[in-house]
Amino acid sequence: MKVFVAGSTGVLGRRIVETCTARGHDVVGLTRDERGDQIVRDRGGVPHRGDVLDRASLIEGAADADAVVHAATKIPTDTDPDDEDWERNNRIRRVGATNLVAAAASADAERVLLQSVVWLARQPDGGHFDEESAPNPDRSTQSALDAERIVDDGATTHGFDPVVLRGGYFYAPDAAHTRLFGERLLGRQLPIVGRGLLGRRDTPFSFVHVDDAGRAFADAIEGEATGTFHVVDDEPTTYGQFLRTLAERLNAPRPRRVPAWLARFAVDDQLVRLLTNPMPTTNERFRAAFDWSPRYPTVEDGLDQVVDQWRETGTIRELEASVR
């Protein structure tokens, strides 16, 4: 197959390119500079210069593609992003989806795949939810839901197969937030934000290692099922347990706790909401449709891989040096 990937240089996109080329597919990755070109080439793909906001560049890059993938985002990594930071991500999701639908239509592509997030459908009562649950978006996830609808509407108009993969909370050795967590845990600067007056109530999360998410996209590109699917690991855990496990693997101090109401004075309200609103879901539908299973079924398994790789690459020494 010929696969066109927007977001090919990102933490997920790199894995999509590498996995698809390893399986014998021809992959064209959207890039913006020489560094991006090299990232795509190193993973066996062919770079195409353009911008997800530039429709003409996408139509050119996706010519003759069998599958078109929208994995481009610009999620803020700052703990206190401003409106402009969020708007940049929103434009990439919404305008990017519109332009990629046009590119897929021009190429007469068979499938369009979109990266989304499971927490846009978490429920107000904090209970378990699945792909059929009513969406419950906020400022940070409304554009992801809009992009889902753009792809679905495009499928109706143009006849391609739509596949929306809602990922759990991403983590990986090269993921910006994972590295930030490691650095701040080592520097005693990352508390567990909890619910309740004293912050003692933990929040159940659904995580996924980005390696598993990348394989999920490759499986979905090759598969036949369509629709919306949740891509998460096998065992929801709490945000607090994730941080405690990472701290243990790093031999870092055990993180302290702060209540959500107090954390809002220091970090973005959307981040506090993300960390304190439960999002327990499962991968059952995706597993059944594509015969997929995670290599890292729990965060303990995944964080072992993260920290082992950090040790091999000297990243832990870099993190420790940055907080001295």
C-alpha cells in the first residue's frame, strides 16, 4: 500500500512510518524542514515538504495514496499554556482534518485514519465508558471531536473508509511529557494532583505506550474494520500510581500530593481537569476488530522499557543534570 502520514515526525508519526515501512508499505511523510526529512528517511519513508494547513501541499503529497493518516497535533507541553497555544493545536486538528479529507478525496484513497483521544468521551460521573458513550468535550478536546466529525462527514461524501483511533494517555522514552515527568520527579517538582479536599483521591486513567499506538495504526491501515476505536493498554491505573512507578524506576523521591483546588493556582485549569477527571475505558473493540494486543499491557511494563532505554542512552544522567 501507499500510505501518506501527516504528523510523520511526531512521537506517534515516527512509529507509524517505521512500522508501515517494515511491513513493506510505501510511506510518504509530511515534513517541514531538513530535520524532518531525515527523521522520515531514517525510518524508511519518503519525505514530502508541506504543511497540514496548506491543502495544496497535502494533495500533492498524498497523490495515489491508498491510506491517509492524520497524526498531526500541537498539544501544549507547558504547564500553563495560553489561549494561543491551544488555538494552534485546534487549527491543526480541524483545518488539518478538512485538508486531509480533501487530499484523500483527490487521491481516491480507500481509508482515512485520524488520531484522537479517549478522554473526550469520559463521563461526568467518572464511570467506565466506551466508543458508544456520548462525547463530553472541553476546551482541550473539542477540536478532536470536531476532527472526528469532519472525517466521518468526508467519508459519507467521498466514500472512503473512516477509522478514528482514540488513544489513551501517551507515554514513551521520547515523548515530551514523559521526559518532563522524569525530570520533575527527580527534582522533587512534580506532585500527584488528587481529588478531594486534601488531594487523597486518585483518578483512574487509561494509558497506552506509543509503541503500541504506532502498531495499532499500522494494523488499522491494513485492516478492514471502520469506525471509532479506543487504543489503550489492558489495565487502567491511576495517575498517582503512574508517577509513583516512574519515581521508583528512577530512584527518585516519592512524589507528594496536592489537591486539585490548590494546583489550579500554579498550572493550567485544563491540565488539572485532565489529571483529576477519570477516564477508564478498554481496548476490547479494537482488539477484536484488528487482532491487536499491546506489548506493554500495563504501565509497569511500559515504564520498565522507558527507563531501560533512558539508561542505555544516558538520558537519566541528562535529566539529573538538568535539576541540579
